[in-house]
Amino acid sequence: MKALTKFVVLAGLFACTINTLPSYAATNALREAINHPNRSAVNKARDVHRHPYETLSFFDVKADSTVVEISPGGGWYTEILAPLLKEKGKYYAAHQPADATSDYAKRTRAAYLEKLASDPVYSAVTVTGFAPDKFYEVAPAGTADVVLTFRNLHNWYEKDKGEASLLTAFKTFHTALKPGGVLGVVEHRLPESKLNTDWTESGYMPQSMVIRVAEQAGFVLDGTSEVNANPKDTADHPKGVWTLPPVLALKEQDKAKYMAIGESDRMTLKFRKKAE
């Protein structure tokens, strides 16, 4: 009887161990991607400010997820997401549209494509197009587990159009997601106490407004995180958010002061598309 009891206990412990393995494997895969040898030293140095492990974990990004990154820029997160999703997942990089006419859009898209062509680790990345002022298919409708946007909303907000200038973008994200899918937003955060100031050219955005627009597009707020918060940032700098690192718009003027503050205070918001 004692032997049978011992066997049942050991079997239960083994089953518990097996059940924890997927979670451990997912954690390990993300850490391996963050420590991938193809990541540039300059980008790795910013992990202390951008917290990629905590941020992507909060947004439920896993190795087998279908992920859309909106406006990936020079590819900071691409260096993590491409190797993470290459074998089991799918990564759509919604960059400047292929039919864009501005020199800036053409130049930045070309530079990003050149980066992707530089190494086989990026061979599974699918590049699509995105612009906030009209609908683009950033991924096939209803296929994405996660849509991500990092520090982009201030570029899309137009003072004369107000919140409406962001709504098209959020509706685009909503279309791409599966029912129950996640929209992850990281953005420079304007203190609510500064809403009555001329903040629209500062690079900071009110968290309350971002939540309001997302809800108008059909999302529900699923959670917030302070992982990218910086209480040292007062959001009232001479050159807006670009006063702070990594840009340091004032160059050597008061550089030590702004380096001591560090990168901006950022909201980290997790929205979810309602399940059908």
C-alpha cells in the first residue's frame, strides 16, 4: 500500500513538472532571442530602458505567435522578434507602404529591407505596409495573435484632426487581430496634469486619450504595466521627448542632466479584441 501511495505521489509530481515545461520553454525562447548574437551592441545597450523581456511577456508574445509589428523603424525589435518567431511563429513587419511617395518613407523602407537581406535570421520576415491615414492590410484579416506598436502614436497624431487621426490606425490593428488577440502599445506618456498645456508637439501622449481611442476602435483594456515607467521624466523638456536619450536633441547642452534622467516615461497598455 505504501509503495502504491509513493507511486501515485511521484506520478503526480511528474505530471506537474510536465505541465510547467511549455511555460519554461516559452520563457527560455524569448530570453534566447533577446540574447541572439545578431543583435547589435547599440541595441542591446538600450535593454535597460526598453525592457524587452518584460514588455513582450506582458503582451503574451510567444515563439509560436503570429505577430504584427507596426512601423518597426530601423528594426530594434525586429532583431528580437525575427529569431523568436522564425521557426514556429509568423512575423509581419508593417513598415512604410511600398507605394509611399515621400523621400523619407522610401529611404527608411529601403534601409529596413537592406537590413533584412543582410542575414538569414530575417529570412522569414514578411514586410507589409502601414500608414495611419488610410487602411492597409498589415496582415491577413483575423490572423494575428498580437499587434505591437512601440513609440509611434505621437507620429500619427495630427493636432488639427485630434483623436480621429489615430482611429483609422487602431481600426486597422483591430481588423488584423483574431478574436481575443492582443494589441500592445508602448508610448511616451504625458502626465494627465499637463493636458491643458501645448503638448501636441512634445512627443508625449495622454494615456487617457490612447485608451479612449482604442475603445472606440472596439478594443477593451486588458491591463497596464509600469515596466517602462520613469518617474524622473517630467515631460516638460525644451525639445520635447527628443531632449532625452537616445536622441539628445540639445547635444552637449545639459547632457549630463538628461542622461541622468534617462529615456522617457512610457505607458505600456495591453488591449484585447473582444472574443466572438
